[in-house]
Amino acid sequence: MTAPLAAMQARPLNVVVCGSNYGRAYFDAVELAPQEFFVAGLVARGSARSRQLAFARDLPLFMSVQELPEGIDLVCAALGRNASDVVLELLRRGLPVLCEHPQRPAFLKQAFQISAAHGIPFHINGHFAALPAAGNFIREARRRREAAEPVFLAAMLTDRSLYGFIDILRRALDRLEPCLLQLIGRSGPFQTLEGSIRGIPVTLQVQRSVTGPETSDILPDADKAYLVEQRIELGFAAGVLSQLSIAGPVFWNANYHAGMDPNQPLGSPLYLKGGLSAQSFQQERAAANLHSMRALAAQARGGETASEQTAEHILEVSHTAEAIGEILRMQDRPEEA
């Protein structure tokens, strides 16, 4: 960077996007706030897809971090787990980085050490928690917990949405440990885990992206064979708080036997956007990414670290997601003779 972000209020921040697959989503986010951000380039390996994207957007294509010019303010890195070295290199250069989830704990520890040494923010974009439905779910869960702690948790999700689900859960519950889960079986495409998270009884049904014995037998992201993204039910003695999908709706259903006011409705929609189309939901997703970019820029300008971007939060989410992922993968291993 050529100057502190605090001195750059008069112009849009120069953003570099790393990755031409999901990285394209950040272009949609920037288009929502052109007065705040400007895409100054694309970092990619030079595939036909990345060259085509750079050409279509009239952007310089950088094949390495070393090629980046001065004057870059922040980076949106959507490179997956296999490009962790690129992210660490960006941080060593002193660039604030918004990194896509999921990421392994060992990498995250390195990233936080480097970012602290250079005095720059490093954020993880969990994405799902920044969507309106999840925000409503999290706020209501926290409100309900002021009166009483949850008595059960049930969820359906995919292994691809596991990190986002755990991120939502950590924001709603404040902590996740101890996490004690075990695989109890398989029903159709779902593997079922039972146990407890911070003492709350838990049942998880997880659809795996692995569909066969070969590494090529993997469902791609957003494949139509996925039956659910995530559905969460958090039970209290007074009722059940439900988020039925990443797009919503979110409901509170009171326990009929809980001695509530007989004149109050048993069911209350907390987030219910009538007629939300797929296109409108894509706008919500772009706005969620913009929210994450703004949070990174705000901290780079000298603001406080949001609680969900602290090392404590991100490392606990990552450790928990990794532990659950390892339990799910146990079924893939051949039994010893």
C-alpha cells in the first residue's frame, strides 16, 4: 500500500480479486457500491476462464503477487484451500485480505501471525452469516438466550455449507466447545451425527459432496443434486427457532404447553420476504459480500475488529468444522482387515 487507508476517504478503494471462479461474485458486490470500491485487477493462473474474465471486465490480469502494482488497498481472495501460500504472500506485502472460507486452522494461525506483525486486518468471509435470514436467526437466538439456554439443536446441511453453518452457530451461541459428536449412520444421501455442542443435544444430517470411491465422484458447488443448503432448528423450552434455508424464512414457533399468553400467536415469522426470487436472492448474496468488504475496509482504516473476525472466533469455527469433517470422512475409509 502506498498510504494508510485512513487517508483515502476521497476516492474508491482499489480492490484486487484473486480467483476467477467464485471471485466473480466480488464484481457483483463492487457494482453495488462503485463510490466505495474499484476493481483494479484480477490475480489468477492464466486459464482460459481467467483470461476471458479479465478481457470482458477490461482488467489487468496478474499471474503472481509479485506483479501487483503499488496502490492496492485491499484484496478479496477466493482461491480455495490450495492457494494458502498466495494469501500469506499478500499479507506479507502488507495488504488487508478478505479470504473465502473454509480454511484450515494451521493456515489461519499463520495468517493471523503475519497480519498482526504487519498491523493489517485479515478476515474470513463466512458469507452465510451475513445474509438477512441468518442475521435474523442469530439476533433472535441471542435474544432468546437472555431468558434461557437452548435445549436442543437439529440441522440439515451439506458438507460444502458446513463452515458457514458453524459460523452462524458460533455467532448465535457465543462458543462451541465442548463439541462431542459421533457418526451414528447413514440414511439415503445423508450421514447422521449425534452428540452435543457446548452441552446442547445435537442431531446433524449432512449430505456429502463425495458420491463414490473415486476423487472425481464429487458434486460440484451448487449442483442440483444437493437437496438442502442448510436448515437449522434451535429449540428452547418456550419454543423452536427455525431457519428453513439460507434465503429464509425464519420462524419462531411457541411451545403450546409452555404456559404462554393464550391470546398470543403460536407462530411468528421473523424473516419472511414474500416472493423472493432467485435473482433477488443473488442480490442479497452480493450485498452480503459487500458487507464483508466494508468490514475489512473499516478495520483497515483503524476501526475495531468485529467479534466474528477475531482470531478466537475464526479459529474455533475452523477447528469445529474440521473436526466434524473428519468424522464424516471416517466412513470413506476402508475397514482394516
